Amino acid sequence: MKHILSALFMICIFSSWTMSQNRPRNLVSNPDRQPKGKQSPEAEPTVPKEFIIGPEDVLSIFVWHENELTNKVTVRPDGKIGIPLLNDVQASGLTPRQLQENITEGLKKFIAGPQVSIVVQEIHSQIVYITGAVTRPGVHTLGGPMTVMELLVRAGGIAEFAKSEDIQVLRKDADKPRRFRFNYKTYSEGKDYQQNIQLQNGDMVIVP
């Protein structure tokens, strides 16, 4: 009887061990240990070279081999950013390239051959609005020169039922509102090209 019980006990032990070996294993127990290549980096906005930095824009300042100088900063309402060693630096009104050159020149007094890079992470200073009968109404970044037609394309085009001959551009110019008319139909026919004006920061395009 003892031999039978011992045999049954050994069979149970062996079965349990076999099942544990056949279980799927979690090869990555700690998500922080996953290969970095699998992680999705944050998307950065695509900005043209002539983009003008403004208040509330978020910039990443990289200084090669100088970790204490590498930082993410937000342009203050006064148009300046804080940079170690340089204190306040004017950023608003400059392109990223111009700001890079100014910071590089300033750091030469403290660092031999500084290599500086500027990356625009977020744009909050220059925007235009489009509302009405378009595919993607809302706020769009005005990162560089943009016409009414270019904004319509970015917004996915006008709807089939839109009154395309009476598109309006509203602009607050020196505290005085102005209104411009854009006739999509005549423009598409190759007429009246001058109506396709350059948009400015804060313009609102209405597609009825």
C-alpha cells in the first residue's frame, strides 16, 4: 500500500512540474526594461525654417556634452527664455536658427566651441482658425507663410454643400476688425488670384 501511495505522489509531483514548464512565460516582467527601440517617441511639430518663435512656444535647447545646459523651456510673455550662464535670452521674434546662433555666440565666453541645437516642441504663438463647412475645422498652426487656399487644403477641403463663393476671412488689425472675401469658385477657375491673401496670426476663416 505504501508503494502505491508513493507512486501516486511522485506522479502528482511530476505532473505539476510538467504543467509549470509548459506555461507561457512573460519574458519582459518589467516594462521599463523593454528595448528602447520599441517605445514610441513623442511627435514633434514640423516647422519651416522661417518659423518665428513667439510667447508660449515650447523649445528644447540642446548643448552638446553640456547636460546642465540642455533643457526644455517655454517662451515667457515678455518673449525671453532662461538659459544657464546667459540668464535671460530674447527668443520671441527670432527663427530657431537665429536663436541658436545667439545662444552659441553667448556661450563662447564660457565654453570652448559650443554646439547648440534648437527644437520647437510645441507651437502656441501663431495660429489661425477655420470654421464652417470644411473637413477639419479648428485651430491650425501658422508656422510660416500660408494663404487662404493653403489653409483650406490643410483643413481637408470644403464640403460639397458649402457656399464656396462667399468664404470670409476675419482679421483684428490694430483693434479694428477687417473682413476679406475669398471666392473659391473663381479662384479655382484661374481668376482673381489676388484674393488668395496671406493669413496672419489670429485670422479666422469662415466657410458658410
